[in-house]
Amino acid sequence: MIEVVLNDRLGKKVRVKCNDDDTIGDLKKLVAAQTGTRSDKIRIQKWYTIYKDHITLKDYEIHDGMGLELYYS
Amino acid sequence: MSLILELINEFHRLKINVAVVLSFSKQSLTCKIPKPSFFLPELCYEMANRTDPAAKSIRGTNPQNLVEKIVRSKIYQNTYWKEQCFGLTAETLVDKAMELDHLGGTFGGNRKPTPFMCLIMKMLQIQPEKDIVVEFIKNDDYKYVRILGAFYLRLTGTDIDIYRYLEPLYNDYRKLRQRLPDGNFSLTHVDEVIDELLTKDYSCDIAMPRIKKRWNLETVGALEPRKSVLEDDFEEEEEKEENDQLDDGMEDGAYEKDYHHGRSPARERDRDRDRDRDRDRDRRRDSYRYRDRDYDRDRDYDRDRDYDRDYDRERGRGRERDRDRGRDRDRDRYRLREEKEYGREREREREREGRDRDRDRRDRDRGRRRSRSMSPSRDRKRYARGSMSPRRHADEPEDAVTRAEPKKKKEKKEKKDDGTDHPDPEIAEANRIRASLGLKPLKL
């Protein structure tokens, strides 16, 4: 279980607990459940790299405590 | 020249003095610029996106704000919007609408809006009259124009209007092409889209305003109860079945045949009723078979009369009452009829039977008559059922055991899989959310 921090720099900072074999799509659903936006409107980035929905966190090498950027589309 | 006319049109709509515009555009008259929005002063470009100042506000806000900010910006930046939707009036909008060939929200990685969305935005901007919108909906030739009108009405109309104008569209079965968010096309139908509009609160990347539920409006009296076009067909089917039953009550074969025919299309309520009745008949038939042989004599006579009465009551007055009073009133005959909810499990049914049976015996022992029905066949049945055949008793413990087992199994399963009972409340909460989203629990 890892815990990822997502920050949208506009006031929303969210800590989400997830497995490392969850996909980014699952992570978006968890974030949507916590923030209240729709999961298909969320975009997770790391400095211009937009993370794709079907790839797991482990493959993106997202570790415990890592910070990701939260944007909306 | 036509460009200038379009421009004048647009400015006129925005109530800007046309004379001023002419002086602006003197420059552009000399150069051959096809796309005015890129070359004329910024002012024009920004203004193109403003709502008509005379337009009324919808749901307390600028009508364009019904589409949320990000999607709105995407539409304004879209080429289709800039080229085709500039200077549109209600008439020219119809022409553009007739050229539509698919509907959808935003698609692709970039969230590009479809022309359908751009036209919706344009309609929100120019605010056509209600009769124009109703014309869009009523027109039969162009299905996308119809959907456009329906969508706009759903966004801007009153609750009553929405139900009144959109429900007839349930009868339209034509195919539509829909653009999915990943960019592919898929098949859908007009009535599916209308259903989505009426029941869901989000469609084509636009959040639908909340409307009152239909039954609310019915209780207030603002709307008639929903009458489906299939209602007549269904009633015919039911009557036919009823008649068949009266005629040849003896044969089980007839039942089989009837309830296969009796399947009526696509309406949930009807399907429920069908299924319930089928299950009733089924169960009644089966249970009769392995009950006492004393029954056989009165079985069919009872069943027919009971069925009719059941059927009338059920149809006439709704199921809640049956369910509530079902226990008391209907113990023998009706108790086999389960709740009218879809998907009720067999265990609970058997449980109820067991309970009823206990009560039955108890009552009989005490000699108390709780039945309210005056049918003679009923009494006959009660006495007949009173026999303490060994078979009967054998059923009871079986039921009790089977009843308890599935419950236990279910609880155990929940404990193991979900992880929602983890001692740490945060993890339990996270697991609960994951379970509701359909994800596996956290690996600790």
C-alpha cells in the first residue's frame, strides 16, 4: 500500500492510499471520490508528462509519498 | 460581402451600433480575408462569445454558464465554432443542425468538442424561442435536429415541459452515431439518448440541471401518470393469458406456454409483473405438487378463481397493499406470492413460507380465523393443508437449514474479501471506498 499526494496548486491537496498495482484510472477514481470532481475530468501530470489511464503506478515508478500534479481537463 | 453581412448580423445581435462597425471594417474590405475573427480587432473576437444581453438568465445565471468553464473554453477555441458558428441566427442554425451526423461530448486526449456541442453552445447563446425548439423536436426528418432540440430543452426548459415534450420521443427507435470520449464512434438510439437525458444528470460532458422526479409532479397533479404506448399491447397480452387460464386451468403445459408468450418488451414494471406472476404460478404449481394429495381435487378450481382475484387486485391497486396485508390475508394461497420486487431471493421466500406455515398451524390450533377473504375454496384449502403429512415436516427443517446457511456464507465472505472491517479506521474507510468503486482492497 502506498500513499500518494496530489496537489492542484489552487487549494486542493489530497492524500490517497492505493496499491502499487492500481492503474492511473483507478487512482483518478479514488481522487474523484475524495474531491468530488468527476474522474474523467481529472488529469494527473508530473511536469508535462501526462499519465495515461491504463498504466499501473508501479510501472510509472510512483512510490510512497510521491507528489503528483492535479489538473482538470 | 456576405462576410460583412454576417458580421453585421452578429453585432446587431449584440446590439452594437452598426455604423461603428462599418468604420472598423473599411480596412478589411480591401483585403481578402476569409476568417474575420482572426484579423479584426480583439474586440470582435471576444464579443463573439458573449451572450445576447437581452437574453434571459437561465437558472439564475448566464445561459452559457450551464456549460462548465473548461469545456466552454474548449468550445471557444474550436475551429468549427470559430468558422461555422459565427453570426448564426435561428434559421441558419437549422441548416447547420441538418448537417450534423453524430452527437457526443468532448473526445480525445485534448478534449476536443464535437460540432453537436458547439451548436448547443450557440443555441444557449442566441436563445431561440420555445416554439422554435419545439419545432426542432417535432420535426421527424432529421433525427439530429430532434436530438439537438431535445438537449436544449432539457437544459433550459421547465420540468413539466421537459417531461411533456421528451417522453413522446421514447417512441423513436432510430439509430444514432455517438462519439465516445476516446474518439471512436458507437451506436446508440434516439430513445436511449432521451432516457439518458431524463434519468441521468450528466450527458455529453454537460451537467444537466436537476429536474423534479416524475412521481413528484404526478402527486402534485401537474402531470398525468405516465402512459406508455406499449400499455395497450401489454393489456392485451394479459387479458389473453387470463382467458387462457380460465379455459384450460388443468394443464400445466398451458402455463408454460402462456408465460413464454406473456413476455412483454422492455418495460421494467411490466417485466416485473410478468416475472412475478410467472414465478407465482411456477411456485404455486410446484408447491402444490409436493404438498398433500388432498389438494389436487381443489387445486385447480382454487387456482383459477384465486388467480383472477389476485390478478385484478394486483393490477388495480398496486402491490404495496398486497405485500403489507399479504401475510394475514393471503396465507394459504397468496402467501406463496412473494414481494413484487425484482430479484428477491428464494431463501427469503422459503423463510417466509416457513414462518407463515408456523403461523398457520398455530392459528389453526387456536381456531382463530384471520383470513378476510370469504371464498369457500379457501377454507377447504386451509383444512386440507392442516394435515400433518411426514413430507410436510421434512420440508421444514430443510428450509431452516438452507435459510441459515446462505446467510452465514455471505457474512463470512464479506469478512474475508473486502477488508472493510480492518481495525484501523482509515484503512477500513479507504477499503470501503475501493469496494464501492469496484477495486480490490488495499494490500498492507
